Amino acid sequence: MIQPSSVFKENLARMPAIDGIARIDLVDPKGVVIASIENKPGKQGSLAVYNYLRGTFGTLDAQAAEHGLALFAEHTADARARPGAHPNVDHLLAIAAGGDALGIEVVPA
């Protein structure tokens, strides 16, 4: 498991490659896709974090969410200060605060 630093870019460098992934879907307990993260510029960091969390934890529960928040580093503080500015961090904040766990489904390219 990655020991997160306080710099997102450093954490990102330690994660597995995301080549071959088209997108990741976040799925609620009823099987409904509540969000998708596409493999495109501006989203690839989030895609890498969620792919890493899936590989490490299997599901996006409170423990995985807390670890993800640490990995997002400075972006987590910004997301707390500006709700809605970082929707992929907001999902983790909601789960860490007691929200339902989500499934993480990888859609190959």
C-alpha cells in the first residue's frame, strides 16, 4: 500500500499505469452508476487514484475513501474549502463521512 505524501503528483507517480482503461464507473449498492471518470486530460489523476483504490481495497468503503483522501493530498483540502470543485474528491469525502460504499468498475479501452 502506498504511504501517501503531502503532494498529489508524488503519490500519482507511485500508482499503476492507466493505459488500457476507458473509464471507471462508481456504482451504488443498487447497481446504479452514479459517476464515471473518463481517461482524458484533466481526469487521469482521479482515474489513477480510483483504479489504485479498486486494486488495493476492492470496493470504495470508508477505509478506502480515507486512503484516497490522503492520496489526493492538497486537492483534498481544496475540495473541503470549495465543495463541488473536485467532484471525484467529493465522493470520497461523502463516503468517509458515513455515506454508502460504492463499487468501482473498470471499463477497458
